[in-house]
Amino acid sequence: MQRRMVYMEMGHDRFQTIIDASKKASLRGDHLQAERLLKSSLKQAERDMAMFEYAIEELVENLAYVYESQGRTEEAQVLRDRLNRRETKL
């Protein structure tokens, strides 16, 4: 959990730096540079988000399997339902 928080903080700092740079470029009238910075950063943020979404899905599915292995089928089903709701929202 702590490693993830450090990564997220580093990611936030990186994105904030790009946002700041794009604002400065825009204020200078360099809208093309601002657009390039923001598009590039958006692509990276989407890749990062996809990685986290995949990890969450894998963790939930594995926990559901552990619950089923212990005969805790109701708890496993609750997790799978939760996972299905997440997938529907995405």
C-alpha cells in the first residue's frame, strides 16, 4: 500500500509539473506546445489507470477464489458482483 501511495504521489507531481508547463506555454501563446504536453500526459495517465484497474481486478478475483476455497461462497459472490459493477462502469 505504501509503495502505491509513493508511486501515486510521484505521478501526481509529474502530472502537476506538466499541467504547470502547459499553462505557462498557453500564457505565452504557445498553444500547440500546451496541447502536446497535455495530450502526452493524458496518454500516460490513461496507461497508468489501466494498470491499476487490471491490478484491482486480479486482486479481487484472487480473493474471491480464496473465499471459495474456504467454502465462503457468499463472500466470493459479493466480490465478483463488485467486480462486475466496476466493469460495467468502465
